[in-house]
Amino acid sequence: MEEARLAQEQEGLVTRLAEQYELTAAEALPRALPEEETEFARARIAALREQIRELGPVNLQAIEDYRAARERLEFLRAQEADLQEAKASLYRAISELDKRIKAHFYESFQEIRQAFQEVFTELFEGGKADLRLVDEDDLLETGIEIIAQPPGKKAQPLSLLSGGERAMTAIALVFALLRVRPSPFVVLDEVEAALDEANVERFSRYLKRASEHCQFICITHQRGTMEVADALYGVTMEGTGVSRVVSVRLVDIETEAS
């Protein structure tokens, strides 16, 4: 009986070696521990089994989940690299565009500045004016300061001029822009309303000269401006809610008179 029992235990151990460790008895024998190390090994095995038990149930789907997460991570990294390259390319384009804008702005500014100096002197029939950049080191954000010196006065910023002088200076700037970038026709809506009679005469004389190269449509109440017009159109009120347009071609009248 004892012999049969031992044989059965031996058979069970051989089966266990094969199933759990994939070893035969012949392969396992050389790996047997000395007697004095057996207790330590058993204690170590017990500790490892306890750690495995504390880990909880094994998630067999974790390997597949890990593979999918890794693929997703690699995809996102590739997308990030593309976005970083696109960002760098965009910044390069913005930098190049800024350079072109600065060069074009500075070139146009100098043209307008030269034209403004000329037009101001012609319009005021004397004096001088200038356009200055507030911050030449930052052309994209800089402001522009207008310095004007009407005849017989000192140079001052636009804000310190009288209302009429400010209006004349603004008109000079408008005509300077038209000189640099001509237009086939221009509408002026009471731009000379704040001018006194002397300045209206100066304005009308300049307007007459400028009309040789451009057609002006002026909305005005100033007689001096009307006098240099080729045609006048007036709107009158004949009654409540009833208006009437009256037109006069001064050119035809002058021709008949001559």
C-alpha cells in the first residue's frame, strides 16, 4: 500500500511539473534545491503568491488594450509632429508677410509724407508740415504724428492747432493720399465747414486745380466752394414732405456770358 501511494504521489508530481512548469522529471532533477534552501524557497514562493493574490483577477484583455493604446499614442505623436511642422511653417509665412508689410508700409508712408508736405504748402499758400512715425522700430504697431506749421506760426502737433487749421491740415492729408493713389472721382461732405472765408478761398482755389485730374462731388454750404463748381445741384422744400431738385451748370452760363 505504501509503495502504491508513493508511486501515485510521484506520478502526480511528474504531471504537475509538466503542466505548471513544462519540465520532465529528468529536467527538473538537476534544478533541485539543497535541503537547507528549501524552507527559504517555500517562504519566497508564499510571499510571491500573496503579492499575486493582492493584484486581483488578471485582466486578459489588458494586452490587447495596451496594444490599441500604443497604436493610438503613436498615431497622436505623428499628428503632433505634423501640427508642429505646420505651426513652424505658418510662423515662417507670417514672418515673411510681416517683412513685406513693413517694407510696403514704409515705402508708402514716405510717398504720402512727401506728397503731404507739398500739398500742405500749396493749400495753405505757405507754411510747412510733416508726418512722423511715433516708433520707427515697430512699424506694425506705430502711430503717426502730424506736425503742422501754418504761415506765420510755429510748428505744432495737430492737437494744438485751431479748429480751422486742423480741418485744413486734414484736407491736405486727404489730397496727399489722392496724389499718391489717384481716384476717378471723390465725394467731399462739408469738409470745409469749419473754415473761415479766407481758408475757404484757399481751399476752393486748390480744389479747382485738382479738378483737372479728378472729378469732385462736394456737399457744401460755403459760397466760395460753390463759385468754383462746374455745376450746382440744390434741394429745396416746396411743402411738407415735398422736395425739389434744382440744377445749374455754371460752365454753360460762363460760356454764354463770354
